[in-house]
Amino acid sequence: MAHVIKVCMGSSCFARGNSKNLQIIQNYIEQKGLDAQIELTGLRCCNRCSMGPNITIDDEEFNNLDQGSVLDILEHKFNK
Ligand code: FES
């Protein structure tokens, strides 16, 4: 797998937006046909709840994500 996206599924991140963000990422991967290149996985709380919702892409961490910023990051990283 070329890339790994990890979405924090801890209760704080999940309640504050990662349930939606996960959906957005899944849709993006599907629409762009990237499922062979991107592994999408969940993550337990990494004790950075105050900065959440958090995700990591290839071990780079992104914080305070909402739907718009998630899409921006995906476009920036994968729309090449
Ligand atoms: S719930 Fe995501 S860092 Fe704690």
C-alpha cells in the first residue's frame, strides 16, 4: 500500500467530527479510485484530544479538521 490514512476513532475526535471526516475520506477514495493505493484505518485516542479531530497521513499528523480542511488535504496529497 502506498499510503496509510489513520483516523482517530477515540470518543472525543469521533464526536467532534471524525465520524463525518471518515465518511468524506471513504467517499474520496472511492470516487477517485484510490483504494489500491490508500489503506484507511482507525486509530485509538492518541491523547491529543484538545487538538482534534485528528488524522494522520503517512505519519504526518493533521489537527482540528473539519469537512473542508479534510478535502483540501486529500486534494493536496492525492490529486496529482
Ligand atoms: S480522541 Fe482523538 S486524540 Fe483523543
